[in-house]
Amino acid sequence: MADQPRIAHLSGSNATISNSPPLVTSNKARLKHGLPPLTNPDGGMPRFDVLRPQRLAAPATVYVEQFSAHPMEADAAELYGPPDGFLDAEGVVHATRQHVRDKPVYRIDLNPEDGLYPLPYMARQADGSAWDDDCAYPGAPAEKSRQPYYPDGSRIFEEIDRFGIGENGTGNIVSSRAHMDYFRVLPSSGYTKGLAADLRTDVGDGDIPPETLGQDFFVYRPTHLSVSPPRLALARIANEVQRILDTGNYLGAIWTQGSPRIEETLFWLNLLLDTTLPVIGNAAQRPHGEISNDGPKNLVDSVEYIASRVWQDDQGRNKAGMVVIQEQQIFAAREVQKGDARPGGYITTGGHGGLLGAVRGHGLPPILTYLPGAKHSWLSDVNRTRIPNSVRGVVGSSAIGSGIRLIDVAVKDGAGNLNEAAVPHVSIVKDGNYSAESVDSAPEREVDVLAQIEDNLRYNPLAGFVIEGQSPYGSMTNKARERLLAQAAYSGMPVVRVGRGNNEGFSAGGGCFIGGSNLTSTKARLMLIACLLKFGALPPAADPADPTEAETAALKAKLTNYQLVFDTH
């Protein structure tokens, strides 16, 4: 263990990979307490009870029938040693066979310290009824619902070690490779009643105070209680992950989150973290413990990737950037995207790479066959270290042109952490064919963009837009909307153009717009947020609808900084 690397597991929000199917009361418990049994769709009794990992409270002795682990064991009976005894028809175990029908058995002494065992779930509700779902009844409020998510990664990795079987037939797949520590950065479940320090499974200090849904933890199940992290959480993520990696205790980290969300978080970390260590993203399309759940293999592959050090350059620095590992494929954070809700459903975007290598298995180490050309992490021009303490933002009374002025915005505190309140607001706007009211319609008809501009001037001194236009150049057919977005740029809000969907071409800058390269709109939004933290707002014109030549020159000079980041990251 002393030579094993230490890896930090970081719990993120809305994470199927740390979710479990509902704990449903078993038929063994239902029959014991006189409750109606679970039945098959045709009304018949189920063949088996579902088994859920649980801890023994006291030692127990069980007898297991010889040759019952595999149908072909008995075919090679001569290769096996003798059983521990023989079980007769009355349930008595003898040292030797007493009758031809006696069953050869192995004696197993089970102890609580052995670890989890799969057993029928015996719990019932407080009123004596059976549990049929997460909630006490359909649509129940939070106080009448159980949390299906794990509070940190410790139980998941314990179950992987206990029940996961490697290709060589052995277990302890994680603990034999690395030592894991667990952190609840933006977790999927919370201790609503708090938790004493001596009961914690992560490495945090002190007691956990009572936690609140939507503030301290974020779920998507039960679905009627679903809540996702707000934009301001981007600062918390960057600050906490940087703090953990800066301890010097870890060779790398694994971030787990909901499958459609992880692609954005890993790209954010790819841009913002100033570290030479890797952060690996893992998700799952099926909850932990469900049939063919994909999460455990993804986690094990990430442990193997970090421990292999294949990501290191000749100076020990991360040369691959942050990656997402799914189904043994290593995706660059910049290009990865969830394409479908099934194992193997991740794809690359942009049309020009993004699949860096594979976690091969079968005795072969992980391999990187390509490296990203885009800047990342310790090379990033917009990482936390290179972001200034303050930048200039814009505010106005309400409408465009009514007294827009520059103000100082503190984007970092004295300790170098990002201020949550300063995280920029960037809206994604789409432009589709046949969207203009008429060929000569006025910008005033684009009420959604107009309202957002006015809201930004009132509440968001750091703000911008991403326009998802035609493929591949991001051009717009709605000229009224284009003119209004140009006014937004001259009001201090940078605008990035990208092509629609999974665009495989490159969108270049032009006029008062930034070219978003081959990024998707969601990735371009995160890039623009990072740029606003680094460069601040654009210089506003006195009249954004009619800027002077000098104002245009000043705006284009500032846009050069933004464009360089979009061209190189």
C-alpha cells in the first residue's frame, strides 16, 4: 500500500453513477409481516428476491453445495479436493457421506468484518407498509422520500472491491491499484440532519451541519424533487478541485457527475485548473447495481489510467488535459459529448479528433494514440492563476444606450478563489432559417435577446452571448437578431458565433463577433465565461446602435484577446 498512488474521488451533482435503484421490500419480508407480495406482470410469483449489499450484524455459518458456483464444475470433479462435509435430508452435516443422496458441502463462516453481503432487503416503512419506490407514496415531499444517491464515493468503491470480479477471477480491483480519498464537492445527496465527524467516510474535517437540497446537494431522483446546480456553482467547483489537488497528496482525481452534465464540467476544469495533474470524468447510463451498470468499469478504468502515468510528459506533467473515460475510450474534455443514454453513447464533436486513446485491458496498459493541440490546465491562458483579481464590467439603467458605464468587478478574493457572485452570465441564442418576422424587421421585435441585454445591464456586469447559427460558420439569417447582437457587443457583452449542433467546421470571427472555432455552443459558453473572468467586458460605445470609428477600433482591439483564446484552447 505504501507504494500505491493516492487518488481523490470528487462527487458531483445529479450523478447516475452514484445512484442506486429503489430499495424495494423483499418478498421474504412481505411474507414475514403478512404484506401483499410482489408479483410478476402476469400475476405470478417472482422466481427470486432481489439481493442488495448489506452488512452482517453478527457472525453466521452457512453451508454451500459443492459444484454450485458454475455449471461445469462437476465435469472436472476429479480436479477438486474433498468437501467439508455431507448434508443429509434432515439438515445434519456429517464428516462422511451417510447416504447416496447426501449433498457434499463447504462450510463458510461469515463475519461482519468480511464486508458487504448480498441479502434480501427486509426494511419496511414506519407505518408497517412495504417500500415500493424511493418515496413513501407517489409524489411524496422530500421529508417523505429516501435519497437514492450515495453521499460520497466510498460505498461505491467498497462495492466494486467486494463484488467486482476482474478478468483473472480476483477482486479488490481498486484497492489493489490505488488508495482512494473521497470529497463531496457538489454531491448528489446530502445529510439533511447533519453528520458527526466520527461517522464521515470522506476526508473532510469536522461535523457536517444539516444540508439543504438545492443548496448543498443536487438530485434528479425522485424526479419531482429534481434540482440542478446554478451558474454560480462553477466557481465552487474550480476552487474546491484546485484546493484538493494543491495539497500535493494526489496523483490525480476522478470527478463523477450526471451523464449529460459531465462534458461541460470537465471542459470547465480543463480551462480553469492550474495543475499538472489529471482530472478524469466518469458517468454512467445505468444506476449503480442495476443490470449491466457501466459505472464501476468506468471508475476502475480511470484508476488504471491515473496509476499508469501514461498521461505524463518527460517532466511528469499532464500532457493530455482533462479527459472523460467511458467504455474504455479516452475522450478529450474539449470534444466529448453525450450522444445517447446508453453505454457507449458518448461521441466526439467538432469533426477533427477528440478520441485520445483507450484503456485496453487484457493485460495491456492504457494507451494514448493522440494528444490535444488545444491549451489546457497548466497551459491554459484562462486558468485560475492567470485570472486577475478584478476586471471591468458594464452596467446601465435599463435600455440600450441609456448611460452604460464601466465598473470594477472583483472576480477573485484575497485568497485567490473565484467569487461565486462574479461568475459571468452567458446566454445561448439560436438562429434558425425562417425565423425573422420579415426581411426588414426591426431589432425591437427580438424581444428575448432585447430583454436579456437589459437584464444583463441591470444585474450581470459580466455577460455575453453565444449565437448558434448556420453550419459551419455561425452566420445568421435573421438580420434583425444579428443587428441586435452587434448592439450587445457594443454594450460591452462579447458575442461568440458557432455552427449549429455537432458542427464539424470552423466559425471564424468577423466584425464585432468572436469566432467559436468548432466548439459546440455549450462548450463555447464556458469558454466565454472564462474569457470574461480574464479580460472583463468589452468597451461600450456611447450609442451601441451607432458606434464611432474609434469605438469600433477599441472594441476590435479587445476582441483580439478573446479570439486568441478561442483559437488556441
